Amino acid sequence: MKEEIKQVMDMLKEGKISNDEAINLIDALKSSEKEQEQLPVGKQKRFIKVNVTRNNQPKVNVKIPFSLVKWGINIANKMGKDTVKIGGEDIPFDMEELNRAMNDPEFSGKICDVHDEEKNEHIEVEIV
């Protein structure tokens, strides 16, 4: 969770989010972690996992709780965004497809797997 809080603080420093949004994000992260700890084994919450590599070197590796992703999707929809910036990388998302996958309790696996030969980048997004 420390890495996620650091990312929130970086977004705040860069002026990408307001103080109130940063507080809400950090509260959501802490709340999600507490809820996760209280769930019985086998009933663990699900996450969105994002991995970005460039020149076969890891650039982004983050797991985001669904509760935080849903909050972010609502914000992105209000802003008309179809990409999400994670670790300085613009990650393309089909928000409707992401919502469908997240609302299917049986679904797990990759929802985005992009290879950019020109930039030598690989982006993977999966539900775990």
C-alpha cells in the first residue's frame, strides 16, 4: 500500500488531483486494506493489476483494489477520459468493458494486453 500512497502523493504534487481527492484516495486505500484483512480465506477482494514494461524493464507494477478502481472510473467517465495515467504511462481503457468484467464475479484474467513495437512497450491489465 505504501507504493499506492506514494503515487497519490505524486499526483497531488503534480497538480493532477486536489487535496480532497488525495485524502479520499488514501482513505479508500486504507479502508480497502482493512476490509481485505477481515475477509475469510477464499473470499478475498479482487484487484486490477497493471504491468508496464519498456525494453523488457519493468516501469509500472501496481495492484489496485476494485473499490478504488470504481471510484476512478466514475471520475474518468465524468472527465470523458479513455486512458488512465499510471506511473507516468497513459494506459488505454475501454471503461464499459472494464465495468462489465468487474461486475462479473466469475471473471478473472487479462482485460488488456498491448504490445507497442515502436516504443518497445508491453502493457498488461488483469483482474486478479
